[in-house]
Amino acid sequence: MSRKVIFKTYNQDQLSLLPPSYDDLVPAHHPVRIVNTIIDHVDISALEKSYKGGGTSSYHPRMLLKVIIYAYLRNLYSSRKIEQALHENIHFMWLSGQSKPDHNTINDFRGKRLQKHLKKIFHQVVVLLAEEGVLSLKDIFVDGTKIEANANRYTFVWGKSIKTSKERIKKQLNELWSYVEKVYKEEQKTPNQPDFEAIDIHKIEATINQINDALKGKDIDKKVKQKLNYAKKNWPTNMAKYQKQEAILKARNSYSKTDPDATFMRMKDDHLQNGQLKPGYNIQASTNNQYLTNYTLAQTTADTTTLKDHVADHIENYNETPQTLTADAGYGSEENYTDLEDKNITAFVKYNYFHKEQQDKKKEKTNPFHPDQLQYHKETDTYYCPMGQAMANIGSYKKKTQNGFEQEIHRYQAQNCQGCPLRSLCHKSKDNRIIERNYNLIRLKAKAKTLLISEQGIAKRKQRCWDVEAVFGNIKHNMNFKRFMLRGIDKVNVEIGLIAMAHNLKKYSLAI
């Protein structure tokens, strides 16, 4: 016997005595309420003062800030999609108080209004979360990741290409002057030779004019004449272009023509870590308990040179110095160790070959020819090679790193390696073996090693993997943020700040 099917009442024309309140439709612990509450406790007076007054009324910056942060929390990054959500999504309509700014207003607020203010707002939010006890500013984990810029992948400028082009012009100028000398040699005269070392737009024009004056009235080879005409027409213009490009490059090796602030970096696109060069930014992040506590942007591909400024930014914004810092081997340099030591920060920072040292130790494998394994007599400042031959100090020199940090290197040389049966295993040099020792770096590495292999150091190294790297995984895969929407380092700084705030508030909403 079949039973009668009963459906719930469905009547689109049913009238309500009172219209429903949006507040009744938003659950008590919904993330949109967390965003609303946190941003209501943030001081945005500096942002409000940036508005000029007069004319038509403006949308309130607190409302726009809430909407954009919540949009990023919901993986909505397009200003047009945010505009659409303000018309269709109950949570957005409740958060905005039914205000409906268009995409131009949203984009203008995000890209321009927030540039000088978002970092301070972000740090206020972090302090609020620290007061709630969900994170600590005393213990941080640092790492970097690269995110693709909103730029064309195939229009670029390479520093090496500019250098090659300038060298080619210099070489051709020398060839033209060699022709001048050849002409004057036949007349037994010596023309005044121009300076080819300082190649710039004015020098090139002067040199070309000097060559033209020297050949005036002479029977010039047709090809030389064509080259001179081409040089006069194109080289000054090309040099002006190269100088402009070098001013944009500064210390970088490349930039994108559609976003000159973006540098070409190798992105890890798939699970095999394969990738290709794309314009992007190097994001430096500090985390604690998987919350982002600080972020900075770098235009360099390597992490090594970014740590000093990143730590200084943390201290400046929070007015306090972290007690401990944990980072991987990409940050293990003499400059970084020295800076952290000067700031009295306990540094659990690996150096190159740290893992190899630990593996070799387990396997009881050592290289007796490595400088670290050679016997050293401190009183005579002498090393002894595996054959027992003395290696005396032959002097020292100083060199500067890319950041201008000065290192002192001491050199030691063996007296006679001829006929040594261990020479092929000891070194490949044609002369007597020379070793170089940086005693400050050796001391700092020994200090780092002691910390890293301690019980606390092992715990910190394990925690770093699931603390900071998990944050990058969430941003790139769960939040699907793999490419910036805005162009220019100032606007990109705003966007990574919005992502960082959205990540923190989303995690906090899940924790309570």
C-alpha cells in the first residue's frame, strides 16, 4: 500500500507582517560577525583624516574596510565580484548596512586610500588577537614565499641584456676609433683619443661627433659611413633608454614592463616544485601559532638579504623585540646572525650544510681535508694539513656583501705541496693549497649549531614546518590566492595585508 507524499508549504506570494531583519539571518558565530567586531575595535582615525571634505558624501571607510576584508576572507578578490556580493549576499548586505558602493569606489579605496594606513590597522588587529591569547609576539617563525604579480609574463627587461648592449656599443665605438687611427696613420698624424670607459648618453654623442670631425673631408669607407650614421641616429637614444631601465632595476636583475616593481622569479607551480620564471614579489612573513604577525615585501629572489629589514619592521611596528626567531637555512648568513645577536634575539636559524653535518655525524662520516677538520694552533696562528705540514697566515682582507656588510677573511697557505701523496684528495689548485677562514662566521655558526641541536632547538625546527609553511599553504590553496590583482609595490603591499588579515580573522573565527 503506497503512502501519500507530503511536501512542505511553498508559496512565493506569501506576505509577512514585518520584513525580516538581516541581523536575524546572520548566525551568532558567523565569521562576518568576527570581522565586524574586530574592525569596530580598531582605530582608523588616520584613515578618516585622509578624506578632504566638501562635495558629495563619501562611503564610510570603516564600512568599506569591513567589506573588503570579509571579501578576501571569502576568496573574493575582484572589485566587480565584491560589488555583486553587496547586491546578492545577505552577509555582505548586513555588514555594509545595505550600502552598495560600486567597483570603482571599492578599487579606489583598496588601491589608494589604504596604502599608508593598512599596515597600522593590521598590527592593531594582531595586538587584539595577542590580547585574546591566541598568539604571541615574543616567539616568531620566519619564511618567505613568492606570489606572481599582475603583469605580462613575456614583456621583460633583463639587467644582463642592458650590460651586453652597452658593451657592444663600447666595442663598436672602439672599432670606429681604430678606423680613425688607421686613416691618420697614413697621414702620420695622431688624433686626440676619446675616453671609452665612461659610457653614457652625453659621452656617446661627444665621441660620435669627435669621430665625425676627425673623418671630415676624408675618403671614408662606405660601411664605416653607414655605421657612423646609424650610431649618430640610434645610440644616444638607446643609451637614454638603458639609463632609464637601470634606474628602475637598481640592484635587481630583471623587471616586468607592465609592472616595473615586479621581479622575475622562479615559481614553484606544481607538486614536483617545477616552474618557470614569472614576474612576482617575495613575501616575507612572521607567524606564531599559524597566525601572521608581520609581513614585508621584497623585490629580490633570495631570502638571505631580507631578514634584517623584516625584523626591524617588526620592532618598529610593535615597539618590542621578539625573544626568539626560527628560520630555515635560507637566512643563515653572518650578517643575519650578527644582527640578531646585536638585538639579543635567540636565533634558531639553520646555516648551509647544517643537515648534511647532522647526516654525516650519524653515518660517522667526515672529510679530513675540510678546513674545519684541520688542526689549528692558536698561539702561532697556524693550521696543519693532514700530512702535518704547517699552513702559515699569509694575511687577511675585507669584503662587503650585497647589503654592504663587511666581512674579514684570513688566509693560510701550505709551504710545499709538491710530491704530496694526498694532494689529489686535498685540493685541485696548481699551487700550494690556500684556505680562507672567517672567524666571526665560524663563531656564529657554532653558536647557532648549539641552539639548533638543543632540545628546544629541535622542537622549534619541527614547529616551523607546520607553523609558517601551513600559512602559505592556506593562502595559496585554500584561499586560492596565487596572483595579485593590483600592480605596483605600494598597492601589492595593501593586498598582501588584506590577505594576512583575512587569514588571521578566518582562523580566529574557527577557533572560538
